[in-house]
Amino acid sequence: MKANFAPGLHVAPGQAANVLAYDRWIGRWSRLFLPAVISAAEVAPGRRVLDVSTETGEAALMALRAAGASGVVIGADIAPAMLVGARDRLKHPLFCPVAADGQMLPFKSGTFDAVICQLGLQFFQDPARGLAEFYRVLRHGCCAAVCVISTPDRAPMWGVLTRRGTHSWRLKFEGGERDPITDKRRTRYVTVKGTKKAAKIELIRLLAEVENGTIVNPSKVTLAECLRGWLDGSNDLSPKTLERYRQLGEQQIIPHLGAVPLQKLRPAHIQMARKVVEIGRQWWTRPVSPDRGSCASRFTSRARTGHEDRGSWPQRCHRSPAAQGGNSRSCDPHG
């Protein structure tokens, strides 16, 4: 077996670990499970603890508190850059970082009173070999505790990426807002058209927006916002057509229907748009063709149709430049 000392998560080759990025991406979730891990491993004052896949030292920090002044914590990780980040973050005399592969630990048998591994075993090439090593370095009668993500949908820090079609991907993630009754974060779904790489980039962007509190709640997007957003991004329309669309929207559709939330748009609203345009013939600044009412109806109905089946039109409102040619659209099933 060969040990591959890779840079590690959130570490660019030749650079230091980004401890802040790790904490925002994974640390804030992983620490929620740490009390159970520390308890299961029976970490107590005076214990010698091995933290495998220590990364930036999140689990080691809690283990140090449990082991007390008479204990010691060894943080093992295959990525030296992560160990530097952990060392600089903890700055604790009883924490010792060691570059090591969890599948072939460089310690004698029966060395430790407890072994913990927080969200690391699932990345091992041979998890069974790793567990065997955990057992080997434990003293007789002592415990090892491991926390892993059992299924993809239980990975709140990463979201879930599934294929819907040949060039279509569904992203599932916790959308930031909390349900007022259950206080749980609401699940959001986004469909991305393009390559898998583009879908991954879009998922990262959306999770960053959740973290920064800038993600848009589609249930609050109005028809006016969506129309203007589409027109601002309509590079495929001729200048003359774009000008007419803007005039149609700003003078006749938005004043009457602009405040309607896109998710509440109904066929009656579309019929209203057509009637408004027909009435507007009497005061329009230039001649209005008989089919302009049909144009307004189609113009508005594309918003509703796009909202219902997540078609191409509303994608312009939420399109990400990072998607590299892919289109994304979001929906909130609780809206």
C-alpha cells in the first residue's frame, strides 16, 4: 500500500490550508456531531487520544477539552497542509500533529486510550483497513468512535447532485431560511442544464449564497422583477424587439401585474394582461397592432409556464455566470 500525501480539502497545491473556508463549508456542520463522537470514544481526563483525519483540528479541539491537562491528543492527517492549519489554529502544547495515512498508522499496537475519526473514514480507499488500524493502536478494552455520512442526502454541507437527463442535473440543498413552525432549514431544489462540472460549480455558488445570506427566495420574486431581469439579460433579441418588449412591459404589464409574485401567477392574470393591452390602444403613444394583445399574453404566459415547469425563460433571472454555459433555475416547494 502506498501513502499519498495529498494537499487536502480546501488546500491548493503549494499553498496553506484555508481554515476559514473549511469551517464555513464543513466545520460548522461537523461540530454538531462531535459531542456524540467524544462520548462514544469515552474520552476522559488523562487519556491519550488519536484523532484520525484531524483536518483543521475541529475534533481535536473538543478532545483536548475532554482529556484535560493530563491528557494528550495526536492529530493524524494525510495532508500536511491541513496539519499546519490545525497546529496554527489550536496552538496547544498537548496537541501533536502527525502526517500519516489512516490505513497504515505509524504507531505501535496498544498506544492509545481512544481513537476518533470525524467525517474522514468515507474518504479512505479501504475503510475496512482503516478500521483495523484503529483497533490495532487501541489499548485493550478502549474504544474507537467514527462518524461518517451514511447517504448523500445526509450531507447538509455539500448538498446532493443527481442526474435528471442527459444534460440535466438536480441540486438539493438546505436553502438558508427556516420554517417558522419547525425551525428547520427549508430544502431547496435547483435544476441545472449543462455539464456535471457546471452543476457542481452552481451548487458551490448556491451554498455560498446560503452561507452569506444572499440567496434569493423564489417565492418572493415578483413578475416585475422577473420581466426586468429577463429583459436585462436578453442578448439574443434585436435592439428593436427589446425596445418594444420593454415598452410593453413597463407601460402596460408591470403597472397592473408587476407586484404579483411569480409563484402566484395564474391564467386569469395572463388574460388580464391581454385586456390591458387591448384597452391601451386608445392611449398608446403609437399605433398598436391587433395582435399586440396576443403578444402580451404570450409574453406573460412564458413567465408562468417557465415557473411551473422551470423552463428556459425564468432561468435568466437566476442564471449564474459561473455555470459556464449551463442554465439553472430554482424552486422552493414550501413557497
